Amino acid sequence: MPLNDIIMLSSAIFLAFMSLVYPQLGSFLVILTICLYGIYLDILEELLINLCHLIFFLCFHGYRFPIVEPDLGHTKLRLAREGLEAISRIKNPIAAVSVCLRYFLRF
């Protein structure tokens, strides 16, 4: 087995393990690996990457990020305490889009 295949196989196994332990980080690593290796993925590696996606989906299906919550006594929404804390930690505009988009895609 060529060295390149061994490296790719070990990285795919590592991605599967990281998706089990840290689903968000594992999914990021899956995207990074696809960008780096591109069309050179074998069937086994594609299966492991699909496993990572499946684990991420199972862990976060139906998860709503608490940015807004109903304002009792009104017909409006207000920012939740957790949402304010999350927004205060955002340092770049791309992160703001990903945080808000994650919430709005769940409706």
C-alpha cells in the first residue's frame, strides 16, 4: 500500500474518531480533508467521511441555538441570555453569519 494511501486512510479513521468525541470539530475536519485531498478519496475513506456526517447529523438534529426566545406578554422575540453571550464572543463577521444561520435554518 503506497504511503499516500496509508496517510489518507489514517486521516479518515482519525476523522471518524474525532466525530465521535467532538462532533463539531470532526465535521470541520471532514470539510478540511475534502478540500485538501479532493478527488483522491477512495471508497473506504468516503464511507468513513459519510460516517462522520451521519454522526454529526444524529448529534445535532433538531438542535436549536438559543439566540432568540419569545418575549412573554408581547408578540415579539427577544435575545436570549445564551444568545447575547454567544454574540459577545463573535470576533469576525463570518462567525456571526454562521451562528445566526444555524439558528434560522432550524425553523
